Amino acid sequence: DAKTTQPNSMESNEEEPVHLPCNHSTISGTDYIHWYRQLPSQGPEYVIHGLTSNVNNRMASLAIAEDRKSSTLILHRATLRDAAVYYCILRLSPAYSGAGSYQLTFGKGTKLSVIP
Amino acid sequence: GAVVSQHPSRVICKSGTSVKIECRSLDFQATTMFWYRQFPKQSLMLMATSNEGSKATYEQGVEKDKFLINHASLTLSTLTVTSAHPEDSSFYICSARDFGGHKGTEKLFFGSGTQLSVL
């Protein structure tokens, strides 16, 4: 599986935008870029995913570099509730994978701290 | 969105006893569920893939006789930690993918986790 590299930790002030980077220089053409986050003592939750184009949803935006070797998760206004570990994960498109590949391989992620 | 219910959220048991953790998909059918464990300040590690109506697939290094997985229905998978020991103390998390009516959906849904403490 292609690997991702994220900073161990980041800090943000409350109500400020946050840009969480992820490097994935060995990404293949069929890999989707997924972001999940894990709040303290909780299971992970889906944030966003994309393939080539930038994506927006109610939680965040995902900016994908033109060469797809990096991406950035953008939280437009950080709140205290956004303090979590954010995981950037690559997954094969369903068209190229079997059922077993729907598992997720988690790296160490980025621990985001939000300062009031 | 889809919901995965996991319980108990916390369990304390004596060494040598067995503990069962349940994972339910509440509003969708899950033919495949995944079980993870997480030690403090570490990332999630996949333990096994649970398939409805068939044997689970275990990751390398995970003892199948130690961690029994049963996926008897499309909405329920259970993980039983047999003869638990203090080193089995960990945070166990299940996840499921919603296949029904969401072709091509990429998202996995996770339970809230079970903190197991073995004394």
C-alpha cells in the first residue's frame, strides 16, 4: 500500500482556519485520498475523501495537489470539538479492489490541538 | 448517516476470563466488518476482517483462538477475547461498510470502541 506522511502534531487557535498536510508521493492513479479523525476515547469518523479534484463538504475541504503527491485537509474555522487525531489514508478505488481492501490501514496521524 | 453500535464501552475483567464485545450495524446490512485494537498513544491496528456467514480473516500475528470472531448475521459481529490477560488490555474498535444502496460509497463507519482492562 502507498504510504502517507503527516506531521505528528499541530496547533490552531479557535475559530481560525487549519491546514493539515499529507504527503503521499508514491500514490497510484487508482488510490483515493481519505481523511478520518478520531476524537479522544472514540472510534474514528469519516471526514472527507477525493481522487483528483478538490472536495468540499459540511465538515471540511480537501485540496489535492495537481500531481496528487500531496493533499491538505482544511478546517475553515477550528472549534474545540475539532481537537482530534486526523488520519490521511490511501485506498484503492472499489473498481480495482476486492471486499477485503475496504479495510483501512491507519498511520500515526496528526494530533490537532485547538487553543481557546 | 449510517450508525455502528458497539458495546460495552468499557469492561473490566479478571485475568483468565473471557469477554465478548458486540458490534451492530443499526440501519444497514454489513457483510463485512473489521476489528481493530489500539494501545495508548498509538494508532489503530487491524486485527481481523469479519465476513458474514464465513470464517474471519486474521492479520498476521493475531491469534485466532485467542480472539474469536463470529459474524452470524448481516448486522452483528462479535469479538470474544478468550482467557484474557493484562497484555490484552486495549481499546477495541469495530467498523463496517454500508453496501446497501450506496454503490461506490467509500466510507467506513466505526463503533465508539470498547476499553478493555484486564486485572
